[in-house]
Amino acid sequence: MVQITLPDGSQRDFPGPVTVSDVAQSIGAGLAKAALAGRVTREGAEPRLVDTSFVIDSDAQLAIVTAKDPDGLDLLRHSTAHLLAYAVKELFPEAQVTIGPVIDNGFYYDFSYKRPFTPEDLALIEKKMTELARKNETVVREEWKRSDAVEFFHSIGEHYKAEIIASIPAEEGITLYREGDFIDLCRGPHVPSTGHLKVFKLMSVAGAYWRGKHENEMLQRIYGTAWATKDEQAAYLKMLEEAEKRDHRKLGRELGLFHMQEEAPGLIFWHPKGWTIWQQVEQYMRNVYRDNGYEEIKAPQILDLSLWKKTGHWDNYAENIFTTESENRMYGLKPMNCPGHVQIFNAGLHSYRELPIRYGEFGQCHRNEPSGSLHGMMRVRGFTQDDGHIFCTEDQLQDECAAFTALLQKVYADFGFTEILYKVATRPEKRIGSDEVWDKAEEALMESLRRTGCEYEVTPGEGAFYGPKIEYTLKDAIGRHWQCGTIQVDFSMPERLGAEYVDANDQRRTPVMLHRAILGSFERFIGMLIENHAGALPAWLAPNHVAVCCISEPSAEYAEKITLSLKKQGFRAYADLRGEKITRKIREHSMQKLPYILVVGEKERENGTVAVRGRGGVDLGVMPLEQFSECLQQDISARV
């Protein structure tokens, strides 16, 4: 007798071993048809995702997984990746398949083939995938001996797959999945049959080195997306279309904000208008420092490698550190600011009465990121962080973490982000410090979020090597998520670098060090702002507030006078005195996404007024300059 407990607590008894599919069928034909997999939990064990053909031979808890379940969506995408490989092999038999995982919003599969795949190829492959899905072939799980699997894949010319199997640890079993004439290595689980794969689209093809190593063959990576419903896929594709319009690289060129070039990979050339945005962000953050008890500091760009070795960065992060040599000494160009801040703390002996000490720096950092990972301002090699470090006692830890979260929420709201996701990243496998210290640090972060009333999820193993962290993720105007701010609890680095304070009993103690950033990388955050606002930044951040356009030459002097008056009031204004038609001037300045355009002619000059046009071609009427100045100032102050 096998007893199955369902998610609602009800139980079903079966005379002997039973498959997940059989259980679903006993509940109802509709559920059996929708079932993609099962989530089996046995006493004392973690839940396990299994195929619908999986046989349950002892009492267990079971949840039937459908396309509505998050695991179900991943299953659809994983199985669609296999369908992609199946279709490629049908159309291009000489192609070799390698790996094909699920990624955010879709999947990819890497192939070795004698020529590049073209857009026309992708269309053919997608059509073949649809044909294969409609055949509704059963997906069958098979267990093989390692030697047999290696020999089989070599025999059919799939040498990459044979290499993967040979590299799997001996204690792990070899499982293959077969659908029709196609067979592939996979741990599974998979959908019961290809007929469940109905909503998918191939997106693009790109290069990718075998096993991610540049000395290996360059493979072709085909990206795709898959969804449970057509409406979900349509919404996703619409979001991608909107994201393309908002691409900060495209807008950066069109609006004259910045550029990048091959001679400085991963580095940014800021143009005057782009640097104006930067300055507004920096000045805002400088006020945040001042108003919240931070002292602004500046640490050196390069430090002797011995310091990076003391902190543990060299052992855990060496491949990302740029190095340089002078007079037989090796130096590291700083990838982060924390060691320098500890040196400033160590320059004097501090009393517990001085704590917490909060340092803030607009610290320029460099990281040797792989060229393939660089992406506009979102992933660069040189960047500036609004970096801060708080030195405090253990008793102050909770208050400091909670206060930081509250401050971060206000800053994000000022920049137009009100929806924040909170994640606590816990200890990674490669780390420094004892388990006792990690227990203390992780609990401190979780308790600080509970005190602030924030719901959070835990991401195991995603912490920094020196401590756990809270990651703050923002949701933008079109629903995308951006991981931005962070706070990290570090008991280890201050001790390694000899940081101390004197406690109430005249004993020397090691402070707790909190690594924290609100915006993170300025470059990345400004890229996010550009995309969130589609380049139409709110007035307080806009590179220019207003363009003053004269209708004809006689009104040019008045336009210059208006512009000078606005500049003296602190507004970012410029005059367009060209002899072009006023309609063309308005169109060109509108394309620059200016908050306001002022139009002046003889009538405005005689009456001492300006005709005001708001962003989007909105006619705000004719008004005295003083009235417009008040409106503009209110707009800037409101930060909306």
C-alpha cells in the first residue's frame, strides 16, 4: 500500500507503486492532461522534481506541477531547448549539440556547425520545432552505462556530448531523454510529450566559446523564449520592443550623452550633457551623505598587492584585478573601496563613543571584466560607486541595517523607483570566517528587514566571500528588474586589517564593518535612469531644462535676454537663434526630450512674455517669464 498526501492535506491510497501521472489521473482527467511533472517529498528529504512517469513506491507527499507553476514554466523552457536541438539535428545533421540550459525568460542551446546560422535558418528551425511539437512524441527517460553513452555519442558524431559524459563524476548516473529519433543527455525532468510545447520563439544567435574558454572552439548559441500562454509571450515580446526603444546605448548617441569606443573597452567617454546628469546624481548623493551622518573621504586608486592579499581579495578575486608594477613592487588597481576605507579608520584610535563611524566615497574602481560580458554602461571595466562603509559595534548592527534600508527607500523614490525586491544572499562555498560569525551576520540582516517590515527571499550561497548581504532590486517602468543597492555585514576584513576601537572597559575590540551602496555603480544607475524614463529625464536630472527659440531674427536679441535671465536663476538653458523655421526648431528640440521649449517672437518681446511648450508637444500657453520660472522651479523641486 502506498499513501500519497496532496498539497491540500488530503490523502489517496494505492495498492502498490504508482506513477505521478497515475495520481494526477485519479484526481481528474483535466489535471492529468495538464500535468508536466511532479514534486515529490519523502520524510526527512528535500522536495524533488520528477517526470510524470516517475514511480512512487513508498508513502510521500506529491504536488502535480502544471504550466501555472514556476517550476512548470522552467520545465517548458528546458524541454523547448531540447526541441530546438532536435529541430537543428533534423535540418542540419552535421551540427553537434553541446549544452542548452534555461535562462531568464527563455533558454539557449550551443551548437558546433561549419557555417554561421542565418536569420533565415532560425525561421526554418522554428518552423521545424512547431512541426515536431505537433507530432506530440512521448519524451522517454532512459538510464545508461557511462561507457555505453560515451561510445554511442561518439558513434553518431556528437563528440562534445561524449566529452561532457566522460567528465561527469563516476558516482553520478547517466540519464538520457529520447523524443522521436532524437536523444540527448539530461538530468531532467521533462514534459511528458512534445505536444506540451506550444508557445515559443527563437530570438537570436550569438557566439560562445566551448566551456566558456577563449582558447576553445567558438560555438553558435541560439537564444529562444518559451511561455505557458500566447498572451504571456506577446506581453514579453512587447516589453522587449519597448526595451529596444529605451536602450541607453541608442539614446546615449541620439541625445549626445556619452560614447564608447574600441580603444577603451568597457570605459565611457562622457559628453557635456551626459556629465551634467552625472553631476546632478552626485550632488544629490552628496547631500544624502551630509544629511545622514556620513563623512566624505577619498582613498588611493592603487594599493600594494600585499594589502589585497590580507583582505582575501587576491585569493578570491585576482582574475578581476588590474595590476601594475613600479620599482619592483606590484600594485592592484582597486576593484572596490573597502580596504582603503579601513586604512583611514586605522589612522587613529577610536573610542566606542565615536561609533558608528560612517564613511562615504564616490570611489572610482576598475575590474577586469571579460570582454564578452561588457554591455554599454550596464557592465563596464571602469566605474564609480556611491560607496560607503560603516564601522559599528555588534549592538549597533541592527539599527544601522534598518536605518540604511529606510534611507535607500527614500532615495529610490526620489529617482522614480517605488517597487523594491529584497533578497538576503547567504554564505557561499568559497568564503572566509567561521560558521558562527556567518550565523550572526545572516541573522542580523534578516532581522533588520523584519524590523523594517520588508518581505524578503533568501538566495543560498550568493553572498560575498567575506559576508552575507541584502540585495535591493528595482522594478522599472516596463517591468524589468535591476539589482542595485546592497548592504553587507563583514566581521572578517576589519580583523584581518587590524581595525580596532576602545570599548567602555578600555579593551580593544574589532568593529563590525558594513559595506553599503545605494546606487551602486553610477554608470549602471544612470543607464537604468535613461532606460526607465526612455531618455525623457525629470527636470531635476535633465541635461538641459529649456531651449529658447526665436521665431525670426528681430526676436533673437529677446531670446538671448530670456536665456541669460534663466541661467542667472540657476536653470540649464540655451538659445536657438538659427534662421530655421520655428517648426523645425521645435521638432529638433522635442527629439532631444527637453522638459520645456520657449518660443519667442515680436509679440512676446513686446509683451515681455514667453510661449511655453511642455514635453510631448503640450501647449502650456503664453505667460510672463517670472511665472514660467516659478513653474520650472516647482518642477525641479518636486523631482517628478
